[in-house]
Amino acid sequence: MTDGLTRLVVWTRARSTSLFHIVAAAVFLAATLFGALVLRTQMVQNSFEAATVQSNINTLSQDVEEDQAKLDALESSLPSKAEEMGMTLQQGTLSIDLNGYKPDGKDAQ
């Protein structure tokens, strides 16, 4: 290992490129590869979370549609159930006469 490092140092001294430039380029390359790996991993994780959220949204939308259908069915059966209980539609109008109304504890004047 030390022999290879010594040959690298001798080779770089014989060239116009310094050892610092080679090491800096290697570090930059490694950092770039690591950054690409991290970004790719994050993108896959975000994609998985988006798919999960979309699946939950679809499930909840189906539940809302089912509940709305049940509510509509109950509302449509309400008149027939009221008739079964003996209720009838109101005939005429209903009015309340408040003349002579006295609130509790106070005399009307």
C-alpha cells in the first residue's frame, strides 16, 4: 500500500497536475456519487409515501360515496316510514298567537 502511494506521489510530481488536484477530484467524485445516491433514495421514499397517501384518499373517497348513498336511501325512505308510524302531512298553515304572553317573573305592561 505504501509502495503504491509512493509511486502515485512520484508520478504526480513528474506531471503538471499536483496530488492535491487529483485528491480533490476524487473527493468531488465521491461526494457527487454519494449525493446522487441520497437524492435517489429520498425520491423513492417520497414516491412510496405519495402512493400510500393516494391510496388512502381513494379509500376515503369510496367511503364518502358509500355513506352518501346510504344517506340518500334513508332520506328517500323517510316519507314512507312516517306514514307507517301514522304521521300525516300538515293541512293548512300553523300560526302561534303571542298576545298575552308573559315571560316568567315579569308582568307584561
